[in-house]
Amino acid sequence: MQSIKNILNEYHAELTDIYKRQEIEAVFFRLLYFYHQIKRIDVSLKPGLQIDETKLSAALIKLKQSQPWQYITGETEFYGMKIKVSRETLIPRPETEDLVDWVINDFKNTSGLRILDIGTGSGAIAVSLAENLPGNFLSAIDFSEETIKTAQNNARLNNVTVQFKQVDILKQTDCEIHYDIMVSNPPYVRESEKKMMHNNVLQYEPESALFVPDADPLIFYEKIIYLAKKNNTSYVYFEINEFLKSDLEHLLKENGISSYEFRKDIFGKWRMLKLKVASSKYQVQTFNF
């Protein structure tokens, strides 16, 4: 048995080269609650509180190897919902919550929509849209069978209905049904950008969900726009690479798309794109150019 204060001090000593002080404390208290259901306020009220350090010590070893805490616990939070994650799924990011929020704000008073989440991963986007846009049909696809299983589990965990299907979007030539909205956070990090990324991403998160070849970085955007046009989809929402904004604008012009809007995320980076592909009976907020 050790005092929580001593265990926290050990975390600071061992992780100082990997995380900032505030990050160490945030991760520590997440793990403390996950393993022992002890909140930060409990530690403040009982500073001498002691616990069995076995699980926290094991987690510390993994953190020192740059393993993300989300993979250690097997879960995270996204848009106020608990989302299970595995090594086969990308860890949902705060900036993706901004994308989800954009869709929800545009269609919060609308029902009867058919919405497709492309490259669903953990299912975070589809599950949060299903929870916050009731009365609409949610479908989600991913090329990985294991990823689909995780996404299905997250739908059950959050008590929402989403139709999941294993599909390789790059091999699709059409959609089985009409969709009013497509949403996607596709792979968009160029191989050459790996040198800018941290080890906790490079060593643990699935490369197939992150990287695209430098020679064809818009491969997923091109395919999704092609399918949206063929399917007569009204709106498409993308998460994007901030460095490829001008390339995407050129792609949109090549495809005859003139109604579109880029937005910055909470960190001030160009990270989102909404485009109108076909006419729609649904009223949404006007585009801001």
C-alpha cells in the first residue's frame, strides 16, 4: 500500500520527459478513477489516503513506453459519451468533436435524414450523431472487421441504433441507398508528416487510419466526393489536414462544387470542411465564405 500522493510523485518523476506537469496529473487522476473510483476531490479531502499501487504502477510502465492512456484503459470520452477503443481504432480527438458539433447544429431540428459515417473507426462520430440527432437513420462503414466490432459495441454501450457494415470505400462504385449527408474523418496525414508526430501516435495508433501517400493525399476525399455526386447527396462534412486546404479547394473546383465552407478547430487550425453537392429540401445554416 502507498499513499496516493507518493504514487503521483512517482508519476511526475518518471514521466517528466514525456508529458507536461498538468498532463501527467490529468492522466494520473483519470487512471486513479478508472482503477479505484477515487476522484481528485477525494484526494484533496483525504491527502493521506493509501491504495494498492499495483495497477497504477503497471500503467506507469506502459505510459513510459509512450502508450496512450486511452489504450491502457480501453476507453475514452467523446462528445460526453463513453467510447471504447482498441489498438485497431484511432483514438477520437477533441477536434473531431467540433466536426460532430457542426453537423448537429446544422440539423438539430431535422428528422428523416439518412446519414452515412465513412471510416467510422470506434464509431464515435456515428454514435454521437445518433444520440444527438434522434429521428434520423445512421449508417457507418469501415474496411476493418475488428473496427466494426468495436463500433457496434459502442452503439450498444450508448444505447443508440446505427447500422454498421464492413466496406472498403476505395473499392465502392455506388451507394446501396440514398444518403442526405455524408460525414468522414478519413486518413489525411501524409507519410512525410510522420516526423512531426509523437511516438504515442506512431507506435500505437493504426497507420491505416492515419496516413496517406504523399503522391495522392486526397485519395479518400476524391472518392467520397465522387460517391456523393453519384448518390445525389446534399451535404458532406469532412475533417481535413490543415496543410491541404488549398489542394482541397482546387479539388472542389475541379468537381464543380462552389458552395463550401472551411472552419478552424478549437486549436485555430483549418480542420473542417462542409460542402453542398446537391440541392436539398432541408434548411441549414448559410455558408460563410
